[in-house]
Amino acid sequence: MPLGFLCWNLSANWEDLQQYDWQFNGTAGALAVVCLMAAFGVLPVGSQQALRAFGYSLDYRDAFRGYFLAQPAKYLPGGVWVLPGRALALSEVGVKVVHSGAAQVIEGCFMLVGAVVVFTPYLIFGDTGPMPVAGVAGCFVAAAALLCLHPALFNRTATWILRRLGQAAVEVRLSARIVIGMLLTYVGFWVVAGVGFFLLVSSVHEVPVNLAALLLAAMSMAWVIGFIAFLAPAGAGVREGALALLLAPILPSPLPAALALMARIWWTAAELILVLAAVISRRRTESQPD
């Protein structure tokens, strides 16, 4: 449905897109990329926190390289190759594959919970009528994810699974401090990324500041929908369609579809810059004498 809406929106508004008075603000566009890069820079902190539950203590540089060296893999068909890619990258600093996989599951849960938290303003204040059943369901999903990550439940379950896999040497120590820290980390990620998205929209259309929370909410939920459609490489197509659909009540036509495509370029460009930084950092480390 989201991809179909995007295609329909582009087709129905093609003439308007061609005739629209596009006036790109380069400063706002550049700041949007910088803001998103800053948000991405928070994600390795989430990796550090998740791996602490398994007894690892990575410095930020290793977590940064482990995270971003694997990111290009998500653009491969199937959309799940980033998982073994990150496991391979982290294995170079002593993280076992099974622990890396479990940590990535924890990160994904908190990223989804953070997205649901910042999506709330769209449900309450957006021009969508009363809070829909989907919003209530989303709150229950977030609550269920947090319940599964309650230290008492998670530590017992993870320990049992690891023992069955022959990995009982590392103690599982997900604590309340880690849970709170990760929740703040990922909500912070979405807020900073949302500021970047607001700047991206402002680069082509004058938008009042009071719409910033709605734009942030629309972007975060579009990301979640793309994440769920894991068979699409990096959620390609699905994420853009969902974003166009969510922006339709907020922005005038033909902007929703156009901004959905711009958002893909913006997201990919910022990510690739940090991938390049991770590659350079790794090469410098390898070139240093022991």
C-alpha cells in the first residue's frame, strides 16, 4: 500500500511537480545532512550499551567502525545482511557472533520503541482525527518490547538460550541502567534526526516550527514501516511510500512524494559519509605499527 500510494501520488501530481517553483535553500540542506550525521553518531553508543549486557566494554571507535562498516550490506537484496556483516566487523575486536546478534536484537527493539515514542505527537496533534486504533496498538507493541527487555526476564531467557548454544561463559547482565540509557539514546537519535528532517523540508518549503514534531513523527514511523518490510533492501520504496502517505495531511501537494524521495537521498548520503569515515579509520588503524 505505501509504495502504491507513492507511485499514485507521483503520477497524479507529475504536472504540478514540473511546474512547482522549486527554490532550494542550500544552507538548510547542508545543515540537514550535518544534523542527520550527528544523529547517526549516537547509534554506536547504543551498540556499546547493548554489548555491556554480555560483558563487553567497547570503546566508541570500535563500536563506530563495527556499526558503519556493516551498513552497506543492508542495501543488498533480502535486507538482512547487515546482521552477519556487523557480527563479522565486531568479531575483529573480540565480540562473539552469538553475542553480537543478540545485541543487535536489543538495539532494534529500542530503536522501534523510540520511534513509537516520538510518533505519538502525530497521532494526537496531526490532522488525522482521534487517536486511531493503530496508535493504541503501537503503544502496546512498545510496552511489550520493553517488557521483554526487563532485566529479570531478559537475563534469564538470554542465559538459557546461550547455554543451549554452548556459550555459557559470558554472563548476561542487562540492567535497569542499560535499559534507561538505551531508551534515552534512541529517543535522542530520533529527535536529532527529526530536526534534520525539519531542515530538509525547510530547504524546499517554508514550514512553521510548530509542525516540527509532526514531521519528526512522520519520518520515524516511515522508518519503522520500512524496517518491518525487511525483504526490501533498506526498506527501499516501502519507506518512501509510507513517508509520502504520512506527510499528505501535513504538507501541500505535490511536496509529500517529492520530499519522500529527497529523504531517501538525504538518509543515504549521510550514512555513506559515515561509512567512508569508518573505512578510513580502519585503514589508519591497520597501517599503524604494532
